[in-house]
Amino acid sequence: MGFVNSLLGFDKLIGAMLVRVIYYVGLAGILIATVIAMFSGFGMGIIQGIGTFVIAPIGGLIALLCWRFVSELYMVLFKIGNDLADVRANLMARPPAPPAA
């Protein structure tokens, strides 16, 4: 029942977990696309095949770095949100300061 309550309530954000899942799905997609691109050039000839066999992993690596960067940006945004919620909770728990004389 606690899992259902955490999904229905917004006390605990699940965005960071979703970013991780989406990151791994995108990682698998980049890997599959890179392997397909590596071997697709051989249909156009041996020279084009060798070229795509060499260039496709470089493009896959660049795509992987960009995907990682975007995913980390989203993780930072969710971390900032969680930290702000902690700061708000700490400020609410502290008694108000006496007025300055």
C-alpha cells in the first residue's frame, strides 16, 4: 500500500527514477542504431561499408555523450527540487527568529 500511496501523493518525487529508466532505454536505442548503421553501408558497396563501419561507432559515441549530458541535466533539476523541499522543511521546523531591537 505504501508504493501506491507514493505514486498517488507528491511527497516523494519519482522523476529521478524515471530519468534513469529513460536513460537506459535511450542507451539501448543508441546501441542498436549504431550497430545497424555499422552494417547498413555494406549494401552500397565495400568502400561505403568500411566507411560506415568506422564512422558509425564515432557517431554512436557522440550520441551517447549527448544523451548522458541531457540525462544528467534532468537529474540535476530533480536534485535541486528535492534539496529545495528539504530546505523548506528545515525552515518550517525552526522557530521564528526574535525581532531585532
